[in-house]
Amino acid sequence: MLLERETELAAFDRALAAARDGRGAVLGILAPCGGGRTALLEAFALRCDEAEDLVVRAGASFEERTEDGALLAALLDDLANQRYLAGQWDRTEPGNLAAALLEGESAPRPRGALVLLLDDVQWADESSLAALSGFVDRIQGADGTPVLVVFSSTDLDPVLAGQSWRELYARVPAVCTLADLSAAAVAELGDPGSRAVTGRPLLLAADAHTRAAEEVTDTGRLWLAERYRAPLAGLPASLLDVLTAVVVLDGVADTAAVAELTGSGPAAASVALTALARCGLVDGIERPRPVHAAIADALEGLRGPAALARWHGLAAAFAYRAGVRDRWIARALIAAGDQSASWAGEVFRRAARETAEEDGLQAGARCLRAALMAVAFDNPERRALLADLVEFEREFDVPTSLMHAAQTLDLAAGGREHAVLLARLSPGALDGAPVSFGPVLDRTERELCAGGEDSELLARVRARQWYGELDSPARLAEVTSRFAEDPAPLLESAGGREQLAVMTLAGMLTLRFGAEEAAGQALAVLERERPSAEHTHTALPLLVATLAAAERLEELDFWLAAVEEDTRARGRVVARCLLAGERAIVAVARGDQEQARRYLRTVLAEIEESGAGAVLSPFLIPAVTMLGDEELTSAVLTTIRRGDSTSYHVAGAAFAAGMTATRQGEHRRAVDQFRIAGDLVEQSGWVNPTVLPWRMGLAEALLGVGDVDAASEVLADEHLRAQEWGAPGLLGRVLRIRGMLLGGSTGRVLLRDAVSLLEGSCNAREAARASVALGIDLRDTADPAATEHLERGLLLARGCADRATITVAKSALDGHRMHRLEALRCFDSMAGAVPARGRGAQAGSTLTRTERVVAERVAAGLSNPEIAKELAVGVRAVEKHLTQCYRKLGVRGRSELAETLANSSRRG
């Protein structure tokens, strides 16, 4: 499609009409490089009458520009092939061209006109130009000369145009200069995907070429570079230098800068830029830019990579002196491949920060990586560049930041330099690194102590050192013993507050103090800390875990809301993951299971990319295990698993295995796994039951194997620990579970205590379950208060979307009798069972056909051998089915099984 060339086409039509009338005509076409001259000549040829006119095309080439008579030789060869020549042309006498073309009786004449279309005349040799000048003189306006000659050339500036070219075009009466296409014309081409920013036809064609290829490689740019090779090769050395200066100064070039870089004066630079703009290689004079990036590729091919790199180095030095933005100078230094200048390292670092602020941290990190690729290994700036890279990468790629941190430490002198870097990384990240940072932390702490240096840095190093050893009872004892001294002075510095965060966590883990005191310590620290995404890289998140365990959520909510606002503004991946983990553990403490699951799924969606598992461990493991969600627990533990796992991670994995075994009915294996989990955390000195609810899982597994006494003993131990910690949600849960297990008057007292304790608690789920459990128990004694408790529990359960409690409460209110152990299983089973909605879960509804038959025989009073004989199976098979009946129905023996089946029959 040829757009906005109506003027040129009309001029050709007039010239063609004159030639057909026997009056020789001449037309000239001028355009910048890539201006569409060749396409226009093709359009001219199509406007001729194939039956009447004879069209002959020829073009000059850069390679033949010094070959005498090359253009006309091509023209005459084509004419000879078409059997149109009157005689021979003598190259030594250019004026005889007319005789060769027009005179002589043997020359056949077309009925219309002889149309000669000559392209790229700027490359024509001197002999051909002289001959064409004489030919134009002979035919122009001459009667009986049905010839039209069209010359097409780059619009040459006087600086570039030779004498013969100027003389030829001086003889052409009509010269059309092609303009770039307008925006409207580009839009009319109908390709909204075009990336071209100019209406120059060649550049539009290159853009279309790239998109048609559907490749990552910019094929259009490669194609353009080849097209620009000849025009650049034909430039005089002075103009080639000016064009090179424009390329390497792209974005900051002006006439003065080009003049300084090339060593020419401003006037000479202006003349050269005008010439380059006229021939279509440069846009603008005062602020010149190459018309396309392919110009740089063509220059590199012409001058060679080493020469162009030297020009980039000159440009970088000029830009540094001129105060150009560091980001631009850094790109020039990378292109130059030479960072030996004393100022190069600082420029790279400032440039990376500029890039990070404008395009994000990952773009800033790419800038630093490019700088590191260019900086020699013995360059003293390498350590500073690596340290900055660590600071960037910690926000979106924790494992890579730790790898670069290890490299930086190898280059650092030790002491303070090590401390500064270590303080940039969170305690959790350092503890979860594939390579242990413990020895470096220990050595750095000793060096800082010995040198009496920077108490603030020393405090931050100690916080990370302590955190990495919290699974050591000896270190736990040392850290908690520091509370013997007044901790108030630590509140006055950021490093001291980080130490206090670790100390408070240690006190929580060991039950050195209860929930109220732990919350007081944590809040004292948070009151002095500005809520920000930066807390991700400190020990402050440990306070969130402590406050959630202590169930002090109101103050924590305000602080996290401010953190969330800052995190959203900064858009940092690791901070966003951490915040979701913190929100998840708060939601668990509040009893909002659905919200906790949403936050945990958010974490799982992003944690793989960021590698922030170790940073989130203090939140994710307690959150998923307290939820009792096997699928989420498995997913989280798999995601945060590390090569050298801590005892806490191994304990979490054992806990997950216990959950799986419970779901599969393999209760003995579940007992073993929960005991392993408990042994691991207890051996570490972590006795707080909020760390891992392994006793809850163990109690259910023991019930599954029929060992009610052992289950009661485990829950009694959990009760003592929960009392010692004192958080109402945890203690209320243990009271409820023990009350439902024991039953009778003793159990009822415990249930009343649970309801009373949870009155006004932040944990709505536990309050709902305690109220419903008490209602079920009172229903069995025909206490009129039962309905009130059931209705209150239902209301609370709906508020926190606790589906299991909603179902149990509705079933009880509908008049269906449910055994307390069946309700207990619905509430707290590690297998995650929930009764069918809409009706009470009747006894036997979860049993298989064989299990139901066995249960009915037991209820009828048959012994196991009698049942085995009747069913023609082994006694062990009966025992297995009976155990499954006990587990599924939540009963402790044959009499309770018979009672449950009888109740079920009455409801049915």
C-alpha cells in the first residue's frame, strides 16, 4: 500500500504523458535513507502500459561506485537483453550515450515511451553520471524523443554530494523530495501492534518484519542493520565519526557534546549533523539521535566492536564530567567494557539505585549484575557492588541474596564490614541458608567485642547469632537469663530492640514467663518501631509470632495494617509473603480458619519464586499445624523444606506424617510420628504448646488405638502447659477437649470453665466450640440451658465460618443426639472429618458395610470369636473392624458402641 505519494505519482504521470507525445522528459526523486524511493519506482513501473511502453530499470551499488561506467553498463545490458540498442556506447566518450540509445535505423521504437528508472544514483560512478548529464541535455524537451528518465537518489547534503551528482540534478527540472508518512498514514496501515515511532517507510517495514517473524530476536533490526551498512560505508571519515558520537551519546547528545567527543568545533559538528539528518541517518540537529538502534549495529559491523567500545568509553568519561545521570553513564561503561576509572564503581551503585527507584528492584539488580560481569575480580569496588546486590535481592530472591552475601563476606576485611552486611539480612534468612553463617556470626561478634566497636552493630549481630541457635537448650538458657538484668536500656536502640525480640521469643518458647508478660515485652518493642516493610529484614517479625501466641491481637492488627500499607506501596515480594504469613498466624489465633487458609494460599503462590521459606517458618509451621489442615501442612512443609533442616522443620514433618497416618486410620503409626515431633521440640527446650500442637494429635491417635487413659494423661500434661502459658484460646481449647473426653460431672465442670474463660476471647472459633460442646453435654441431662449454649455457639461459628461447628450445632438444635466423642472428632480430628451437612451424623453413617455388621453383632452381645465364626473370618479381622468402629464413632468400648447404635436407631 502506497500512501501520501499522490504528488509524486501525478508528477510521473505528467512526465510520462510528455514522453509519449515525443517530448523527452526527466524526473528526479530525492529521499532520506529508507524514505521509500525504491517502492515509489515500483509504483511508477506499474503505471506504464505494458503493451505501449518499454520500462527498463537499473541501479547503482555501493560496491561498484568506483567502477568506471558501472551504472550505464547495467542499463545497456538490460536494453540489449530487450533487443533495444541503436549502436555501441563508448565509455571514453560519455556524450555518445544518446547516439547509442536513440540513433540508428535498427533501433526498434515502442509505441509509447522508453522509460528508464535509475535507482540509488548517489552511488553512481563519475563516468555514468557524466554520460547521464549529457543524455538529459539531449532529450529534455526535444521533439521526437519519446523517452522518460527518472533518477532516484538519497537526498545528499552539499557536504556529501560530488560535483557530477550536483551537475546531474541541476539539469533535472522536476525534483520530488519524499517526506515521512504522517501519523494518520501509519494508522491507516492498520497494524495496532506496530512499535515504529516514525513514519519512515523503511523503519515501518523493519517493524513489520520483526512481528511477522514471531521470534524473540528482533529480526527487523538485523535486517535494517544490513540495509544501513552501505550508506554508512559511503560516509567520509569525519561524518562517520560524528555519526558514531551520536550513537554512543544517544539520549544525551547535543551539538556541543558531539563536537567535544569528535574533536571538531561546534560549527563543523552542526554542518555534519545537518548532512547526516538530510540523508536520513540522524533525527534532529540540536539534540541528535540515530533514527534507529540498527544504526549502532551497522556501525559496530563497520568499525569493529573494539573501536566502538573505545567510543563508548569516551562517551562515559564525557558524561561523567558533564554531570549526566549515573544510569546513563553505567550503560556506557558496560558497553565500553572498561571500568578502570576510579569513579566507575560509585557510578554503578548510584545507577542501580536510580534504576530500582524508577523500574523496580529487579531492574536495579540486573544493573548491578551487569556491572559485576564487567568489573574485574580484583577490582576493589566489587565488594561494594555485591553488597548492594544482596540488599536488592533480599527483597525478591532470598537464596540468591544469601549466595552473594557469602561471596561478599569472602571479599570483606571482617569485623565491621562483616557486621554491616550481616545486619542487612533477616535472622530467619541467615538461619535458613544452605551454607551456615553461624561461624561468621560468631567470629564477627568476637571481633566487634574485642575492638569495642559500634554497640548498635554488635546488638544486631547478636540478635542473628542467638536466633540461629534457639534450638539449643544451652543458648536458650543463656538468652533468657538476660532478663535477669533490666531490659529497658535495650529499647533505646534498633539493635537492642532486635535483641529483645529474640529474647522475648526465647522466653515464650521456654515458658520462662506467661502470655501476659511476653505480650508486654513485645508491645514495648513495637511501640518504638515504625511499621514498615523493612521489618522483614530484622528480628521484629518474631514479635508478631509471640503476640499471636499470646492472643494480643488488637494492638498487633493496627501495627500490621500500617506495615501492609507500606508494603503495598513498595511492592516487594518477600515483604508481601511475610506479611501474608503474619496475617495467617493472627487469623489462626482469632479462630478465623477460612481467612487463615486464604493467607496461607497467598504465601504458597509466591514463596517458591522468592525462596523466603526460612523467613516465614516461625509463622507458617504453627499456623498450619494449629489449623489441623493436612493438605496445607504438607504443602507448606514441602515448600519451605531445606537441605539441612532444623529440628523444628523435622518436627513439623513428623507432625504432618502423624496427620496423614490418622486420616488413613493407621493410629499406631500416628502415635509414633506425633511422639517423634514432641521429642524433637522438647529436646530443643521448646515446651510452649503453641509451638506445635503435637499432644493434641497424639491424644487423638491414642484414642484411635483404644488407649483412653494414655490420651487423658497426654491432655492433662497439655492442660498444665496451657495454664502455665495462660493464653485463653489455647487453654480454653484444652479444657474443652478434656471435658468432652472425660464426660460426666468432671467433664462438665471443665466445659463450663472453658466457656467462661473464652467469654470475650479473640478466638471466636474456640468460644463457639466450647459453647456447643457444653450445650451437647447439657442436652443429655435435659438442662434447659442447653439450647442457649447451642444457639450462642452457632452464632459465633457463623461469624468465623467454622463449618464443622455450624454443622454440629445445627444437628443438635434439630433434635439429633450426638455422642460427645463423636462431636469431639468432628471438632478436632487431625483427619479433618466433618459430618454431613443438613442433618446429624448418625452412628454408622461413616462405617463400611462390614464395620456396620460387626458393630451390630457387638451391640447384640456377641464376643469377637463368636462374630468371627458367624462371619467366617479371623478374630484379628474382627478386632481390626471393631477398632475402626471405635475410631469413627468416637467411643471407648463395647458398651459405648452399643449405646451409640441405640441412639442412632431412635433418631432414625
